[in-house]
Amino acid sequence: MKNLTFENIGMVGALGLMSFFLWSCENADDIQKLEESIDSIKESLVDVESRLKEEEENLAKFKKWKGVEERYQASSTKFEAVESELKLVKEKTKEVSIALKAASLDFFKYRNRYRSMVRAKAKGTLIDLSSVKGAEYKNVRISRITPLELRVLLPSGPKGVPYALLPEEHQHRFQFSDEEANAYRQAVAKLRIARARANRVIDADKENEEAISQLTENAAAIADKKSQIASLTRRIKAKELEAERLESLSRQWQTEENNSKRRGKKYSANSRATKASDEANKIRLAILRAKEMVLQLRFEIGQLLKVN
């Protein structure tokens, strides 16, 4: 290829190239801006395409959810129908259950009446239990029938034969059953527990009554002993005053006797002073015994208070 020169392209071509070059230089900034706008438009286009794809995915999900919702609505309608039918079935079941319960109660009442009648009629009749209990039990008389055993009279006295040992024909005849036996055992156990509790309550009441009675007796005894102490204390004070008076007289009379003796007058050994002194000593001894009694009474009150 030949090099592009003014000679090759000619004057007109050269002028054209120069004009294009000048135009290009003048519009270079516009071109750059245009290119930047194009790049921005491309980026926006990519963003739009991305959002369009996301919307398409959401639309697909929406269509799927719409299908699920339609199926849910259909299922919900079926469920409501089934629920309504179930409600009717429950009501019918409740009615049947009530009727069955009433029928069961009627049956139990009939069975219990029949059982009581059969057992009442059997009382006093003869029965042969030799096959299960030996020759002693041949043609023995029935005395009583409980849910647990058949009571019979033997020459040696009354005996009980557990119903489980009876032949099957006798078990059916007297309407024995494990259900009745278990209910009877439970009732007996509850009765024993109730009696034991009642006995404990009675014993506790007796203990409380005895304790209250003892406390009442102790309180009365304490009050009586305090009254005795008060009485003895008053007597002791009175006796102490009496002893002091006699001792004072004895000293006074002894002084007079001593003065009279110095003047030559004689007195017997049993003079007034001696008698007063002896009487005062006797009173002092009585006071000591009374104080000992007070101490003993206080000790007894302390023991009673410990009991309380």
C-alpha cells in the first residue's frame, strides 16, 4: 500500500482531511461526553436487564404461589367440609357414648341384683367341694359368699374357700370375677385406712383431752399451793410478831427477876420469863416448819410448771 500523501489524495482530499481533523479537534470534548453517556446508558441497561430478570423470577414465584394459594383454598374448603362432618360424628359419638354408659349402668345394676339374688338363695344350701378341698368338704353348708371366697360350715368350724379354687361351674354359678374381687380388696383397704385415720384422730382427741385435763388439774393444784403459801406466809409473819413480843416480855421479866434476886427475893425455875422464852422458842420452831413447808410448796409448783 502506498503511503497516504498530499500528492496521492490530491488537493481536495487534503482539504477534506484537514477539515475533518479540525472538526474532530473541536468536537473531541462532545464525543468524550457522548461516549461517557453511552457507557452510562449501557450500565443502566445492564441494571434494567438485571431488574427485569428479577421481576421475571418474582413473576414466576407469584404464579407458583398463586397456584399454591388456589390449592390451599381448595384444601381449606375440603377441610371445612371434613371438619363439619367430624363435628357431626363427634356429636353422634357423644350420644352413643351416653347411651352406652346408660346401658352399661343398667347392665351393672342388673348383674349386681342377679348376683345378690343368686348368693342369697345359695345361703344355707349344701355344696360338694370334696374334689378341691378333700372329703371333709363333701356336702358342706354354705354360710356366706363374699367377693373373695365361699364360706362354709364344717364340723371344725366355719372355713373359707377362695373362689379361684372353686370349679369353673361354681364360679359361674355364684358370679365370681376378678374385677369384683379387686374392687372389693381396694374398698377394704380404703376402709382400713379410713378406720386407722379415724382411730388416730380419736387417740389424738383422747390425748388432747387428757392433756387438757392434766393442765386443768395442774393449774388447780398450782393455785391451791399458791393459796397455801400465801396463808402460811401470813401465819409466819403473825407468829414472828408473836415470838418477838414474847421474847421482849421474857427479856423484860428476866430483868425484873434479876433485880428482885439481888434484893433477896426468890423465884421458881418456871418463872414468867422462862415461860415466855420457852413459848417464844416453840413459836420459832413452828415458824421454821412453816418456812420449810413454803419451800416444799414452791418446789412442787416448779415441778408442775415443768409438766405444763
